[in-house]
Amino acid sequence: MKDTHLLFNTSIGVQKPESIRNKNTSCPFCAREELTDIIAVEDSIILLKNKYPVLENAYQTVLIETDDCSSELSMYSKEHLVKLFTFAIKHWFEMEKSGRFESVLFFKNHGPLSGGTIAHPHMQLVGLKSIDYMENVTASVFEGNEIHEENGVVFSLSTEPKVGFYEFNVKMTDLNQIESFANYIQVAAHYILNDFIFRANSYNIFFYHVDNAIFAKIVPRFVTTPLYIGYSIPQVPTNLEQVRDDVIRRYFVKITNTL
């Protein structure tokens, strides 16, 4: 019988540094000469074993996105953005194909409400030895109002969000589409942090490998609604089309000079 819950080792958890909320905490990812258990490096991108493996029956790694502690995904150059996602997806697929795990999580936390502890831009790859994450995911959570489409990559806003309210989706079906895939993720992150109708300083990105497609779900983070916490009932806002149109207007409508 497969497990349904992960055990969290609290004795390790209390040791984790907190640089998101405590700005006086030194950043462990900036001290590159002190990093250990490095798996792979490409320029300023580093994949290494997680120094604080709080999850039992799992293999935890951290992907440091850049050597610039003050940067953030929405600020990356297009060159670095594509390099980052090419590197990350390559190692995600390698973990999946290793046969060591029931499934492999690939996700990113940003900001104080995201569930993360380190401010330095990073992602995580976590191999789960006895849990298949797809058992808790339905295809409908990736469906939504289309915002834009380019090179076969679709950018949308969920009409049946997994947790509730606003969830941006990006879907690609071929690794040759990675530039458009990465660009849409960056647009969603930038919109959440800079142009969203509600003030937001946090988001998550969750990646899913479903059959021959890769999905990214970009979620602005606020205090989670009690209806979801207590009853697992997602809520859908009435202004989805307004938000979709706002993203289109800000990022995809080319203004032409008629003079």
C-alpha cells in the first residue's frame, strides 16, 4: 500500500536558517566555497543535496538559480532564464528515469508566504520513494481561460484551480518549446509581484510531468482560505476574465503608433 503522508523531521527542521523573514541571517547559498554535496554546476546554477533533509523516505536536492542573492526569477535575462529551465528539467527527468522514486517533485518557493525559508533564488527537486504526487492531481486543474499561445505552448488562468482563486498554468509538449515555456512562467511571476490586482510578495511554482506534457502552475500566495484548509473546497473568483484581460493588455498587446 502506498503512503499518503510525508513524515517531517522536526529535529532537522528547527536547524534550517531563515533568511526570508530574518534579514540578518547570513545566506548559506552565497557562501559558494562552503557548499557541499554538489551534484552539477552550470555557470552560476548549482544543483546539490539539501543540507537539511526534513522529509523522511525522500531524496531532497536544492537548485540554486543564480549567484545574485537579490535577484528573482522575474528579473532574469532571457538567456539565463532558458539556461535555468533547461538545466532544471534535464535533472528532473534524470531523477524520474533513475527508477529510484515513485515520483519526483519539482517546485519553487518565493516570498514569506510561500513556505520557503531561504530568500536566495532557488528551486527544489525531491524524489519521493513511496508517494505518487499525480494521485492528488486531476487534469481539470490545468484547464482555463487562455491568455496567450506561442509555438504550441499555452498560457492560461485556471477555471478549476487546485487550491482556489488565481492559478496560472503553462503547458508545453516538446522540450524545443522551452523558451516560450520559460517566458510565460516569467511573465506570471512578474505580474504577481508587480501588477496583480491584490498586493502580493509571494508565489509558488509547481511543475508536473503528465504523459507527454509538462505543466507549470504559478500560484500567488496569500493566507490560505479556511474553506480549503478545513474542507478542501477550492473557490473560483468572479473576475477571472478581468485578470486574464489585464495580463494580455500588459504583456501581449503590441501598441502601435498611428501618428
